[in-house]
Amino acid sequence: MSDSVQVSASTSTHSWVLTANVRPLVESLAALVDYEADGWDWDAIETGLSGTDADAPHGWYDYPLVGTITTLRLELANDPGSLITTVQVHHAPDELLKARIETIMSMLARYQVIA
């Protein structure tokens, strides 16, 4: 874990998405917290994800989404040899927020988004 923005809560939601859906994941999570993700965010995440490994203890990429509603801290790592990216979202202990995050990740694990 890096020294990035700290989320004041201790709750996290863990799952995976199709690697092709990482950008829609980030954009959807950003919308939840009223953060406008842009090309700079995507460039940073795309670069940070290269070389990650979900099985390596320090093989994860850490990225904050600091919205006007709350902050999400994303931890992302590719699963080498597969088409999935493992995701941990650290967030405030809010059941509605958690359900929304779980729904987004569930959809993006099952269906490839074509933008």
C-alpha cells in the first residue's frame, strides 16, 4: 500500500472486473462520489496498472478518487495470464455506498462495456 490519500473509514469492498472494464469502473465509481475523472486520471491508472500482479504483496496500484461526497481509495492489480483485474475499494462505512460499489463491480465482472 502506498502513502496516498487515506479514507477515514475501515470498510472495503473486494472483487474483480474484466480488465477491459477498468476505465468504466473508475468512471462509475467517480460518479458515485461526485468526482469528475478525466484523461489525466486514466493515464495515471493505465500507467500504474502496467506491471501489477494481484498475487504479489506489493504488486498493487493505489489511486484515490477524492469526490465532493466522499473519498474512495482504489487498489487495483492485474491477474497475469488472465483477462481480469482485482479491485479493492476502501470507503466510508455506508451500506448504500457499499451496495452501489458491489453492483458496479458485479456488472463489470460479467459484461464487457463497449464505449
